[in-house]
Amino acid sequence: MVESAHLGYLQARLQARHGKRPDDAGWHLVESSIDLLHFIDALRATELKRWVRGISPDSSAAEMERLLRATWRDAVTQASSWAPQEWQEALLWCRWLPELPTLAHLLEGGAVRSWMQADPIVSTYAFDAPRACLDALTATELEPMQAFLTSDSNVRSAWLAVFKRLSPSSGSRPIGQAMSELERVLDEHHASMLVASAESDGQIMRRQLGVRILRIFRRASGTVAALFAFLVLEALEAERVRAGLVTRRLLKRVPEGMTWA
């Protein structure tokens, strides 16, 4: 009875938050802004305002991305508090997903950029030598990945290995099926993005992913799997805001009709 009440509370919170997402018309209104100032003002007039917390027209692209990553971590932390306790560690592990591309860059011998040294999280493991970078993870919340980062593995698979270790048994067939489907859909999207040509429309590909994730979110209603689907939708929303911010920061003015890079 207690578990049922908890899951009912979880679904109520998810539906309330999801119901506040802007529709196509709302996004069109926001993305019709041709400069950064108007884009930020348009976002602040909607529920998307949380993604531009602390961001101003004077913020650099690196500052914008750092603040977006911080907002993502806050969003995941909040969402995890709605979940059954046994799932909270796995959910909190999702906070670190935006750090994976930078970590992969460094472990592959990529150069340390100035923005990395200014980032309070990345700077703790931003070293030119991959071995030093890997060793530095010991002092961070990414430390659990060390055991899985070997010569024949990659950052993505190491993160997933930790996630599966933190995840409890699904407990029921519907949850297990929904989680498996979610992983499959994300894997297919990732594979499609890797082979996409320069002429491919990333906007269409991400919207198609959003449609598939929304189906899972609805079918998994009343289970913790719906919360993971919700977080994917949150990530797509953040990514779309990021594209609008950074494009307008770098190009100053965006041609009308150019939206999601």
C-alpha cells in the first residue's frame, strides 16, 4: 500500500512537470528570437526559465554550458527525491552524463582547454596525461568508473556498467521491459548520430527520439521506468535550450528559421 502511494505520488509529479513543457507553438515563439537577449527573455517567460538560471547575454558560451550542466545536476537530484529509495543511487548517477564527452576527450589524450581549468568539476581531473586524469577521478564522484576504464573499454560503457551496478532488480516484468526498451531506443539513436552525415538534420533525429521516449514515458506510467524516460525528455529539452543559447552567442544573430542545431 505504501509503495503504491509512493508510485502514485511519483507519477503525479512527473505528469505535472511534463504538462508544463512548451508545445511546438511555444518553442516556435521562443526560437523566433534572432539575438541572444531576446532568446533569453523569451525563455524566461516560459517554464524553460530554469535552464537559463544565472545566464545573461554577457555570459560566454563556456559559462552557459557550465551553468546548464549545473542545472541538469539539480534537476536529476530533484527527480531522484521522488523515486523509491532503492532507485535513488542509480538516478543520481545520471547527474554525471554531461561530463562524459569531456572525460573521454581527456582520456584519449586531448588537450586541456582553458574552460576546463575554470570549471569547478572538470578542473579536478583535467590533466594532459590520460593516466593522471584517470588517477584524479579517485577524488571525484566519478571514481566508481575507474574500475571499468581499461584499455579495451570506453567512457560510455564504463558509466553504464556503474549504472547497472547501482540499479536494483527491476522487481517486475513491466519495469524491466520498459528499461530495456529505453536502453535500446537510446542505443539506436546514438548509433544513428554516429553515422549521420554532415547534411543530416539533427533536429529531426532528436525530435524522432523524443517521440519514441514519450511513448515509453506513457506506457511506463506508474513505474520508476517513467522517471528515467522523463529524464531523457529533460535532457532533450536542455540540449535544445543549449543549442539556442550557444548558437546565438557565437553567431550574435541567428537567421530566421534556424532553430535546433
